Amino acid sequence: MKLFATTLLLTAAAFAQDSISNPLTTVSKNIYAIAKNDILRSAEKVPENLWSFQPTKEVRTFGQLFAHVADGQYEFCGAAQGEHVSKDVEKTAKTKAEIVPALMEAFAYCDAAYAKMTDANAPQLVSFFNMRITKLGAMDFNTAHTMEHYGNLVTYMRLKGIVPPSSEPRQPAATKK
């Protein structure tokens, strides 16, 4: 128990220090973490038999949306790092068993990009869709893109009677089981 408490205190202290020394990137990373959490929790909630659900023939299926979000992580976080990474998850992975690990790997790629980012290097310009934008701008675009497709997923989940993660009732920490 003492080790847990010590670890918790050190983690909190490190977070507080990072918030002070890198407030821009810390806030960006925290908002990205919300998007990541909503997507991963959605992937858990949607049963395998619904991954092929497509409300109309003009839009992606559940599975294609999750795979598209995975591809976006590489595209946008790669740009922030000056890399071009393409995994083509949407073209190659079709089942929940294939897409969920690919999605987790894609988010880990962005986590690593955030780990390297500081307020000092965040304003550096990178190539992004034939433009020059800041590294932090590329990362924030990723979060916006992720949340755009989370919005699609929310609609799909509602159509199928699934409560989206961001709409679940929140309990105070002391009452959570």
C-alpha cells in the first residue's frame, strides 16, 4: 500500500510539473486522452456482430470507422514527427479481432509522439496536406478528426441502443466499484 501511495504521489508530482513547464502540450495531450478513451471504450462496447453495421450504403461501417481512426493516428501524429507512416488498417483489417489491436497500436504511436513533445518544440513547422503547420497543430487536428468520427460512432451506437461512453453516468471516485 505504501508503494502504491508513493507511486501515486510521484505520478501526481510529475504531472503537476509537466503542467507547469509544458502547459500547451499538457492540455492538448489531456484532450487527446479523452478522445482516445471514448474511441477505445466504444470499441469495447460495440459487439462483434455489429461491426458490419452501416446505417446507409454511403457511410462507413462501425468497423471501417474504427479502422479509419487508427489510420488517422499514423497520418496526423506522423506528420507532427516529420514522418510518413501508413498502415492501411481500413483496407486490411475487417474484424473486431483485427481492428482493436491495430487501433491500440495506433494510439500508442500517438502517445509516443506526445511523449516527445514539449512547449518548446510544439511550434516547429511540419508539412501537413501541402501546408506548413505547427507540430502541436497537427496533433490537435488529430484529436479533432478522432472526435469527429467519435460523433459518427455515437450516432451508430444510439441507433443500436448502445449508450456511448461519454454519455454514461459518472460516479464519484469513492463510489465506483
